[in-house]
Amino acid sequence: MIGLLIRKTFYDLWDNLFRIILINLGFLVTTAIPVFLPRLAGLFVSSTALDMALVALGIILCTVYLSAAAYSLKSISDYGTFGFADFFRNFKDAWRSGLVMGIYIIILFLLIRVVIPFYMSIESPIGLLLGMFVFWAVVFSVLSFQFYFTVCARLSANPRKAFKKCMLISVDNTGLAVFILVHNFIGLILSIFLGLMFTGPAGALLYLDEALRLRLLKYDWLEANPGANRKKIPWDELLVEEREKTGTRTLRNLIFPWKD
């Protein structure tokens, strides 16, 4: 499955390069709000509370934008495409899930910057245990909730159900979850050299959606075959149609597709 996942994602990124770049560009513009707005406000009003509020607002705007992007990128994963009218229309469905994720990221930031250092500063075994507990809770949440946007988009789940589904997916597919997290982290680091234009955040979201889409084939098969061995999923059989639709391409096909 991993080989097909990487190949299909790359093809979809290449075929929709212009859209991917524009989504990433929009994200960079949105990111400028929590980065520069507090500094701009500081020129007129010196207030720590105002700075924190503006940063929090900017983070929420970024997550709402990413949520709308996930709803749009789903159509690419489904062998389709989307227009810019579709993208802006997706804000109507995506804003609630984006708002919740923004709040989660703010809480995560506070746990990392405030709560964990506080517990670790307590010179007692209890402080160490509490600090380690919070640390591993953060690690598990990051591993699980990386699927949040695509779960909301693909499964039409409300935020509460989406968080639950994310945890179930992560626990049941730990190896895949770790692989995707590492893959996207490396991809985002490498994207810095291209100004986050390619593959960037849009590429990471598309990769997550492609992965979830293929992984759901497993659950469809288990539902149709109750009592089957969960450790022996017939991936070759399940992915026949996906492999046919995705196909293979040479370098010439990628650069000069009209010559096929």
C-alpha cells in the first residue's frame, strides 16, 4: 500500500501543481497574521494580552484555512479536481473543524511551553512523572490528530467524533501513522528550500487524505468479512482497481503528458 500511496500522491501533486502552489501561497499569507500582526499592533499599543489574543486569532485563521484546503484536496484524491469557487465554498463546511483544531493547537502550545517545563521544574518524582505523562500525551495526540482535517473532510465527522476516529485510526494503524508523520515532517523541511510552495502544507494534507482513503478500504473489507483476521488484509486484491486507475508514468510522460 505504501508504494501506491507515494506514487499516487506524487502524480496527483504533479497534475495539480498550480492549485497546490496557490493553496500553499494562501497559507503563507494567512500565516503572516499571527507572525506580523502582533508586531504591528505593538507599534501603537504595548499589551501582552493583546499580542497573545492576536496570535491566537491568527492560529485559528490558519487552521480554518487548512481545514478548507483539506475539503478541497479530497476531490484530487478521488481522481477529480476543484475550482477556486469550490475552495471558498468549502469554508462553510470547514470553519467549525478548523476552529476546534486552532483551539487544540493553542492548548498544545501551552502544554509544551508552560505545563511540561513547570512539572519538570518540580524537584520530586511526582513532578517528573507528571511531566513525562503530559509529554507522551502530547506525542500521542500529535500522532493521532494529524488525521483530523482529512477525517473531518472525508468522513464528514463533527469535531468530537473526528477526534475519536483519529485516535482509533492511530491506535489501529500505528506503523502507518508514524510513517506518515515522519514522511510529512521531512517533506515540510525539504519544502522550505522551495519557499513552502511544493509540496508544502497542501502536499502534506493531500498525502494524509490519500493515506486515509486507501486505509478505509481495509475497514470496508473487514465490514464485509466479519470475523476475518485483521492482520491478514488482502491488500493486493483490494488495491487492484486503485493501481489500474493510478497507473505508472515515465519521466517523459510526466513532462510531456500530451505526447501520450
